[in-house]
Amino acid sequence: MLPLSLKMLGRDWRAGELRVLALALVVAVASVTSVGFFADRVRQALAREAHQLLGADLVLRADHGWPDEVREEIVRRGLARAETLNFVSMVRGSAQAQLASIKAVSRGYPLRGTLRVAQRMNAPDAATREVPRRGTVWIDERMALALGVTGRLDNNAVIELGNVTFTVDAILTMEPDRGVSFFNIAPRLMMNLADVPATGLVQTGSRVVYQLLASGEREEVDAFEKWLSPRLARGERLRSLANARPEIRASLERAQKFIGLTAMLAVVLAAVAVSLATRRYTQRHLDAYAVMRCLGATQTSLFSLFAGEFLGLGVLACAVGCAAGYVAQLVIASLVANLVVVPLPPPSLLPAVQGLVIGIVLLLGFALPPLLQLKGVPALRVIRRELGPPAETALMAYAAGALTIGALLVWQADEVRLGMIVMGGFSLALAVFSLAAFGALRFLGRAVRGRATLHGSIAWRYGLASLARRTRTNVVQILALSLGLTAILLLTFTRGDLLATWQARIPENAPNRFIVNIQPEQRAPLMKFFSDNTVAEPQVYPMVRGRYMAKNGVPVDVDQFEARARRMVEREFNLSYMETMPGHNRIVEGRPFERTELESGGLSVEEGIAKTLGWNVGDRLTWEVAGQSITAPVTSVRKLEWDSMQVNFFVIATPGLLAGAPTSFITSFYLPHSLAPLSNRLSQRFPNMTVVDLSAIMRQLQDVTNQVIRAVQFVFLFAVGAGLLVLYSALLSTQDERVQEAAVMRALGATRTQVLNAQRSEFIALGLIAGGLAACGATGIGYAIAAFVFQFPFHLNHWVWLAGPALGLACLLINAFAAARSLLRQPPIMALREL
Amino acid sequence: MAAINANPILKAAGLSKNVPSGAQTLTILQDIELAVMPGEALAVLGASGSGKSTLLGLLAGLDAPSLGSVWLDGHELFKLDEDGRAVLRAKLLGFVFQSFQLLPALNAQENVMLPLELAGSRNAAALATAMLERVGLGARLHHYPKHLSGGEQQRVALARAFVMQPKLLLADEPTGNLDAATGAGIIELMFQLNAEHGTTLVLVTHDEMLARRCTRQIRLAGGRIMAG
Ligand SMILES: Nc1ncnc2c1ncn2[C@@H]1O[C@H](COP(=O)(O)OP(=O)(O)OP(=O)(O)O)[C@@H](O)[C@H]1O
Ligand SMILES: [Mg+2]
């Protein structure tokens, strides 16, 4: 049977029968694997990108020097190593002294990411691979302002640090691992590690953070982390990506979801394309099949014959697709090479396997049903042409295929929720689209019935009437078209909206300065300072420090928590109080404070910490605030936008509970670069306040987001390709019938204009229906994705209502135009012969 | 009846058709010279594969010749563009395909209405119904081609050609699928058209009886017209 299958494959290939199907498969597998390959590499690259924020893959922090055993272990494992010492000290400039947060670094720091320096203040900066030379220091802008080092840096810019005099060599503009910590508040001075002993500043008992940085191959880093974890002594801890900054992590997780979503869309579209292509193939082979039955072939042998042919085709196409996918991702990788700063690691083999599996499943799930239909074709069809295949078996097979694909998608994207939404969305769209298409065709058919004529200006009525005449094929065509268009709209408009929303999360004028420790009586003068300096008055929040004591009367047992939770519990919390939550907080459980709670007391807690510490709505939490014990129930759980750069609180209480406690205030605001010196004037005017500069981390966050978005955009192209393929196969599905119709009409004396008008009115209606449906689909699915997966507020893009129908129209008109060329240029008999 | 000295309604000169076949070219028709006078009935005979259908397609301007010319009512067909030929066909010509070429999406009546609609006729439905009744399909107006038997499909195709009452009817084996009685009925219909409206008939056929009723016969063999 197999040799015959392969022979048939050869014949059908030569007859051009299978080319579209093969192309659909190749593009499907290629897009899946290249999305897979590329997403895989980007994922790895993103992880590295994130490591920049640590300055390494792994950071070891301690309050004492690290033992040599650990240092040597890093090198022994082939990992790169660097060291930093962090402490706070007074720095004396020529005019004044300033408290500085000093970071002494060894050669090689940072292991991930780069430092950027400028030759003087406000000069353009550039990346550097160096660290400060011995005898020199780099200072940040705030430090330079404080010390009055604002001009050109020549050898006159000197500072004194402990016993030693240093030359200021550069202005440090960016430090990848400069996190935001309210304790890390003084301006920065960076120096060479080897210069530290001479200063005499670090002695036993001084408050110093010793950091060891390690980087290298992922497995090696993991292995080292495993080795080290059990050996950590008191005062030593590890920082890795898992506990990196929440706002960056949020960004990266979102990127992975986007990429996963795209891969899914590509697969779903491929499925549609494959089933369309197979449908066309089987329709063209119904007769051949029936004839072979008459010639004595059994159903089973025929089925295995065709199945063998398809399997052969599938394996070939999958292999080609995989190879093409690999090449494609190489091309993309080289395209983004200068966008994605980190070199992409080599792809793993998994995407190839996934691509192959998905290709085969696509073939089995979506080519098998029409083939199974072939099996049901009675031999009698040779004589009675109306005898078609039974439909139920096909439905079952499609359902099975859809289920398998769904499962595979979840496996590939590792995102159950996203997978459900995509699959659910598409099934729903499928159902709604077919009903709507059917209704619209019926309606059109009714509207023009009896008035159909081909003459002159009313030839279009004929076209509309024939729309309704071919209801079944046209429903299928509208369905496929609108699915393809939905995907494309989703990938262009909705994606654009989602990405724009994402980018807008970190708006240009997002707060870049925090002020902490504002005393109650300073609020009014501070606001006046702002208005005097034409800066918008920011929202100020009260802050009370408190310790978490008990839940539902049971005292907190520190030992029951894992390390991270324990650190949270051991520290004092920053509690706030207010009557209504800030706008960027969203209540996901419970309800806002109500009148009764405002009187009796209530707490609103952040989702993540509630999960970590096991708090639920209704739990009564006890806090110790300024020696007093306070107990109140949790009345709501809030979700925070960590990347909004707003002031965020884990716990917000009703004012009645905390208003009596010692309160300081905190605020965040946007300070344009041009007004940067204001920061210093603010510190001078209110010396007790601490002004934290977030602009560096903000810039970093924006950079990461932008890069990630660019990478995501590239991945989108593939899904768009798959969508176009669906469109193409959809258009092809009624091609044969249209060619015959045109040729016959021409033989009967129809002019070019008549044929074109009739077909165009049909195409216009089809395009408008499909495009309109697609616009609905894209909006609906986009809304679901925004609301349920990314938790963005979704803004409807009204252009999609124009773009959908316009795109549908364009597709069909281009198709009509292309078809018309072949229809009208060649003599009718030739057109008929080619069917 | 044919008017004396009238110009031929259909004329072919030096008509040849070659198709590439692998490395060689296959000659299907060679050097066909033919003139058909208005009102004449011409039978085209010949063995299977001798080129009859190809000739008919060329005469209707549905196919392009490799060499030679065809004049339809004095217009040189292949000097016109496709649209020009279509307009001429709409005005003069009825054509019956050997394989019928009914549109599967249209029912019998709609298929017959098609040429009327193309010409902007106001009462297409009534004319189509009347013609279908004349070919014995009054009861199958709303049936789709795939539900019709081969002979019924052929009669729909004939009705589609007759309904325009063309000046020239080109039919490829119009009775090929019909039993003797129905075939005779169709033949009657064609010659009635011929008699009433002076419709010129060019009929490809294997049916000697039909051929004998025609005013003239030509016989094709190997792509050439044989004497007689
Ligand atoms: N486009 C083509 N390419 C190759 N061969 C062709 C083509 N068109 C026609 N032929 C060949 O030309 C020959 C004549 O074909 P045609 O259909 O005109 O025959 P016919 O006389 O009508 O036969 P029949 O009585 O069986 O209908 C046949 O051998 C056919 O195979
Ligand atoms: Mg023939």
C-alpha cells in the first residue's frame, strides 16, 4: 500500500493538487518552530536581560567578608566573578561635604549589563566596560551637584574620602544593579575596590555590605546556587532573578505571555489553513475516489491509500517546515541583534520537537476529517453526483483535532489560562461567525430575490443573489476569512493597543522621585515649594510603621514561613491609612471601605503578600504600632500595578485605626530632567526629608520594556503570515467554481464588465461581512486577553471597525482582480480545461 | 432558407491548432477551410479524438487557434479582444458544450435564465420556463444539476442555448446522451428553430440519422477535413 501511496503523492504533486496543502503545512510548522525557536531564545535572553538588574546571574550578599572557600568555588566552577563593597561615608569636596553611598568595585563588575558614564554633567553618556581606575572615582549627578562639580572634569575636581584624595574621572549615569531601596538614599560614589584599604574607612564593626557576583552558563550557575544554599551562614543571603525587582519581573512575564499568545495564534491559524486546503483537495477527489471504488478498491484500502499519501506529505512538509523555521529564526535573530543588546543564546531542540508534533497533529486533526469523509463516499456517486459524504464522522474528528491542538498549545505556551482564552475565543468566534454569516447570506438572498438580473447597473444584484445560492460554500468562506482577518486584526490593532497600553504603564512623566520622611507640619510648606517651582502638587500618603503580630488571635510564628516571607514578617511594615484607595489600586476581592468599617476599622491588603502570608478577607490581623496593639479585619484584597511607579502600600488601614500613631508622609512625583537641580534645593530646604532618585531605574525599565516589545513585534510577523495563508486558502476554496462560472458566462456572451460586476458585488458583500465579523472578533478576544490575562484596562480602538471591513474588502478585491486576470485573459475553453 | 449570394455567416480559413506535448507539439487541427451559409445545417462527423470539439470551440471563439482566422457574420473573431468576441456571441451564438457546463449553484431554470439575464431580458423566468417545457423538463425547473440525470442535464444545456433564439447554434453532440425518442424530439426542436428563424446549425454528432437531416456534412480525421 505504501509504495502506491507515495506514487499517488508524486502524481498529485505533479498535478499541482497538493501544493497549497503542503505550503500550508510548511508555513504552519515553520511559523510554529520559528516562533518557538525564537521565543525560546528570547526567553533565555530576557532572563539574562533581567540578570542585568542584578549585575550578575547570582549575587551573594553578606554583612561580613565572604570566605575564600566560596570565592574559589565560583572560579573552580568556571563562573565569572566580581566583588563589590557597599558602605556609607562622608565625602569632602572643595567646598562642602556630602554623605555618599559608596560602592567599591573589582575589575569585571558588572558581570551582566553595562555601566554608562559621561565626561561631565549633562554631556551625552556612553557605555563602558571599565571600572574606576585606581585613584579615581565616578560620582552620580546628585553627588556632582552636591559637591559643585558641575563643569568640565579636569584634574582639579578632587574629593577626599577617608585618608585619601581622589580625582573625579567621570559622571556615572547608569548602574544596572542600582535598585531602589529607601536605605540606599545617599548619592553614589563608585571607586576601585583596591583603593578601599588605604582610605581606612572599612574597619570591623562598620556597616558594610559585601557582595560577590557570579555569572556563567545557566546549569553551572544553578549548580553553584544549589551548592551554596545549604552553606549560607548568618547574615549571608542569595539574590537571584526570582527575587529581582517586581516591576521588571511583571514586564518580562507579560512579554512571555505575549509571545506565547502569538505562537498559539499561529497554530490555530495553521489548523484552519490545513483544514481548508484538505477540504479543497478532497472535494476535487470525490470523483476519483468513487471511481476507484467502482474499480474494485475497498473503503479501507482506499482510506489507507489516501492516509498514507497524506502522512508522507506531512512528514516531508514538517521536516521542511522545521528547517525553514530554524533558518527564519536565524534571520530574525540577526535582525534584532542590535536591538536585543544581549547576544541570543543558541536555541534548544525543544521547539523543533514541538514543531514536528504540532505539524503531525495538525495534519491528523485537520486533514483527517475531510479524508474520513472521503471514506464515506459511496461508489454510487459515479452515477448519482449528489451523493456526498456523511457529515457526523467529520465533526467528531474535528472536535478531537481541536482538543488535541488545545492541549498542545497549553503545553507549548505553558499558559493554561491564555490557552483557554485563545481556544475558547476561537470556538466561540467560530460558532458566532457561522450563525452570523448564515443569517447575513439569507438576508441578502431575500432582499434581492426575483430582482436579480445581470444587465447594466444592476448586475450586482445577480452577484448578491448567487451569494445566497451558494450558502454553504460561502459560509465556509466567510468563516475562514473572518478567522484569518480576526487574527490579523488582533495581531495588528489589538496588539498595538495592548502594547501601547503596556508602554503607557510607564508614561514619560511617570514619577521619578520619591520623597520619604515628610513630617506632618511640613506638608503645607512642601506643597508651597512645589507650586513655587511650577511642579504639579503630588498626592501625599501617610505612612506608619508597624509590626505584624497575630492572625485571628494566633501569634505569628516566624518559623512557619519560608525565607522570603520570614524576612517580610521580621521587618516592620509600612502601613498607610486613607478612606478611598488610590486610583492605581484595583480591588480584586472584598469591597472598598464602607461607612461602618470607617468607624469600626478595616484593612485592605495587597494580593501577593496576602497569598504569601495566608491572609484572606475576613481574617483579623493584629499589629503593633508605636507600642499599641491594633486589630482589624481584612475587608479587601488589592492588586497593584507594580510598574506604575506610584507609591504602593502592602497594607492600607481605615484612618480611624492609625490616625493617632506617629505618622510621616511619602510622595512620588515627576521631575523633568531640566529641573533636576530642584532635587538638591529640596534636600537643602527640608534636610530631614529623603529624596530618592528613580530616574535611572525608570530609564532601565523603559529600555527593557521597549526591547521586549520590539522582540515581540517580530514574533508577531509569523502569526500574521499564518493568517495570510488562511486568507489565501479561504479565497482559493471557491476559486474553481468561480472560474467555471466566469468561463460559462463568457461563452454565453457576457462581457468582461458583466462578469466582473457580478463577481465583485459578491466579493464586496463577502468582504464586508467577513471584515465586520472579524472586527467584532478581534475586539472581543482583545478585550478578553486584556482583562483576563494581562489585567490591563482595555481601550477599544474604533479604527478596527473601519479596518476590519476595509481589510476584508481589500483581500477579496485583490483576489477578484488577480482572478479576473486569469479568468478574462485566456479563452474560456482553456479556463474550463484547467479545472 | 439560405439566400442566394449571401455572405457566409461562419467562415474559417487556414485554421490550425497545435498544443505542446512534452518536447513535441501535437497537431489537433490542420488547415481547416470552411464556410457556412446562413440557414444551413452542417454536421461535423469524425472519430473520437479527431478534433471535432476543438474545431467547434474555435468557431465560437472560445479557444484561440495557432494559425488561421474565423469570421463570424463578417467579423474576424481573433482580431477582436475577448470582450468583442463575447459581445458577438451574445448577439449571434448559442453553444452547447459536450460536457454541458451547467453551473452547479444554479437550478435548471436559473441556468437557462443566465443568457437572458446577461442580455437584460425583462421576462427571463417566463422564457426559461417555456423553453424547459419544450425540452420536456417542465417539472424539473428548480432542480440542481447534480440531481439531474445526464440526459436531463444535456437538455438543460440545450435549452440554455435555444432560449436566446440565436442566429447560429453550435452544439457538441446534442443528442449524445439521449434515448432515441427524446433525441428525436430535440432534433425536431433544432430544425424547427432552423426553419422558423433561419437559425444556422453546426452540429457535432456521431448520429448518422441526425447527420443526414443536415444540409451538409463534413468529416474530420486526424485534424483535417476529409473530402465529401
Ligand atoms: N489542450 C489540449 N492539450 C492536449 N491535447 C488536447 C488538448 N485539447 C485537445 N487535445 C487532443 O486533441 C484531440 C482532439 O480533441 P477533441 O476534444 O477535439 O476530440 P473530439 O473529436 O471532440 O473527440 P470526441 O468525439 O471523443 O469528443 C484529442 O486527442 C485530445 O486529446
Ligand atoms: Mg468532442
